[in-house]
Amino acid sequence: MTFVSGHRPSVASVTEGRWSVLGTDVWWRFGRVDGEPRRVAYAWVEHLVRSREGLPWRGLHRESVAAKPRLVGSESVDFSISHSGDAVLVAVARGVRVGADVEAAPFTAFDSIALRRRMLTPAEAEELPRLRPEDARTHLARLWTAKEAVAKATGEGLASDFRTLAVPAPPTWRGRPVEACLAVIDDHPHPTTRHLTLETS
């Protein structure tokens, strides 16, 4: 199955950047969009492949429904997409594996005790009651996006046991509308993560 985008979305707000890490550049684009987020994400991947990696666009190929799509003719370049509500995050990198995850507020899913038990390490669970209740949701969203990004980068996805996956999640503030994180992994066992802030216009 091959995907060719050709879709030019309208964008409510967007920021784009480069993260130099592990000897390569991760090109990312992050925004709130008007339009179908999945189509927007694939259009952004095409843009980054063409403009930042300087490669011809030959579309995406998926071996099976369960497999992650790959760039046609560019085996050394990896990409990751994520969307939540109207928020979209994509990342493209050469020579490493990359993961991206985004969650849009109000983060009510993280009120679930069952989800907290499934996602928190013992240390993270011990720390959570020390937070003000109004800060807990945002902190949990920040932890989740980091863990999900790492799981995408490693290729394990939701099969990962998040209870054993400790990730850095620096403090954030209440009312933050979107949490987003990138993760990169190479031949070393420990991924590198970076949290992003959406600049709104």
C-alpha cells in the first residue's frame, strides 16, 4: 500500500525546528490545524523529507496494516507522526529511529486510576500525590507523551511496559493546552527525549 499526500492543509498555528542529537538532525513540525489531522501529518512528513532531507518524495509504503509505514526508496530515514484533537506533531530523521507523541488538553483520560497503574513506574506513582490535583493531569500527560514517543522510537509501541519505562518529565504549568515529546534512539540502549512547546500566534 503506497500513500501520496498532495494535501495542503490550512494551519491555525505551527512551529518547526531542528533538534541536533546523536550526531544527526531531527526535523520536526508541530501545530494546531484546520483539517483532517492524519492527512496533515503525512503532508508535513512529505514537506520535511523534501525540504530538510533534500530527498525526492516517492510516497510511503506499508508492508501490512499493523506495520509502520516507511519512506519509499529512503531506508535510512525514519519518521513518526502523532495527532490528538487538532494538534499534530511529526518528526523526520536520518540514521536513527525517531518517535513523536502529542496529547491535547483537557487530559481527562489521565483521571483513570487504571491508566495510572498501567503507565507509572513505582517512583512516579510515589511522586504523584505530592502534586497539586490541578497539576497532576498535565504532569501525567507530559509523562505519557515521553513514554509513548520512546515506545514509538524503539518500535515496541503500546506493547511496551510503561511501568518499567522511566523518562524525564520536567515540571510544566497548569493550563498548558498541548503536551508533546520527541524521542530518538540509535545503537545505544537509552533513548534521548525532548519536550516541545507550541508557539501560538
